[in-house]
Amino acid sequence: MNQLRRALSVCRKDFESYYGKPPLITWGLLFPGVLMLAVYIKEPKAYLGLSPGIIAMTLLFGNTSMSAIVVTFEKRSGTLVRLLLAPLRQETIILGKMLSAGLYGISTSLVLTVGLIFLLGLRLENPLCFVLGLVLGAVTFSLLGLFASVMVREVFEAMTLMNFFRFPLLFISGVFMPVERFPAVLKPVVLASPLTYVVELLRVGITGKGYFALWLVPAAVTLFLSCISWQLAVRGFRARSYQ
């Protein structure tokens, strides 16, 4: 419990120092909002089918970008070293930074969702499944961003590394096209993407239907991937956080 309080203190520190700044709040709200509005203007009847993918994409970019930027900046300024020298376990620091990045991504995704509900009439057929997709996706993507951040020293290097896998994921994860419409030869690649399972959880939450017979399948896979992401982040911090 003591370590949890310390992790929450790290989370609060990050929010006060980084996430509460107007530019980050504006970017987090405008990026998904403008994208969804563009989809709606082009094809008003298609926004419902694309909304799970757009929300998942908001979660992906928000969590990975913010967690990578914060840690990379702190490595450059020396703040991370001072934090590591404090009487805190590295796992506590990782948990705190994961919580701050995850809350940022969830907040922006929820603002987009609320806007779609009140402005465009979006309905949630399974709210519990939708929230589960947001939480598990935020945890997984935040940890992946933390892992990428300790591999490099500069912010632009972190963004380059993140974009190396983020943009390909957008086109092989059911963001713009349902999994069932992909050719059979691409199905193994689609099912290897962590974003696919987050999109499926959000799709079940919004439409009540998904590619898998049970929503427990994408939930279990996403939980498993979040555990792998945790291990990657912990090992990355142990190996390269002082470099």
C-alpha cells in the first residue's frame, strides 16, 4: 500500500508538471475530434463503424506519445536520475508513470466518446466492455511507450521509434476495416497486433458485436499483452534508465 501511494505521488507529479499544460490538453482533444469530424462529413453513415477504431487510435497515440515524451525529457534534464535515486522501487516509478499516461489517454478518449454520444448519437451497447477496452488498452500502450522511451535519449528518437510500429498497426488492426474483411493471408498478421484486440473490445462495447464469439477472448489477450509490456518496461528501465 505504501508503494501504491508513492506511485500515485509520481502520477500526480507528472500531471502537474506535464499533462496539465494547455498545449497537451488541446492536442489531446483536437486530434481525435477533427479526425472523427472529417470521417462524419465524408460519410455520415460510416462514423458508427469507424468510431471504435478512431477511439482506439486516440488511445494508442495519446498513451505512447505522452509516456515516451515525459520519460525522454526527464532523462535529458536529469530529473529521472534523481527520481531513481529516491527511496522508490523502479516498479513503483513505472507504475506511477503508467498511471499518468494511461489516465491522459483514457481522459481524451472519453471526451471524444462523450462528444460522439451527445453530438452524433453514438450508443454504447456494452459499456462495461467499452471501459475494459479503454483501461486495458491504456495500460498496454503506456507501458510500450515507457519501454521505447528508455531505449533512446532524444524526444524525436522516441517518436521515430514509436511511429515505426504505430502507423503500420493502424492498417492491420481493424481500425479502418473490420477484421473479418481482411484477406485470409493477412489474418495472422492482424491477430498479432495488440491494437486489434483493443479495437474489438471497443467495437463490442459500441455495437454489441465483434469478430470473436466471446468478448472474453480479446480481453484475455489484451491482459496477457499488458503483462508482457510490463515486463518489457521493467527490464528496459533496469538496463537503460541511467544511460
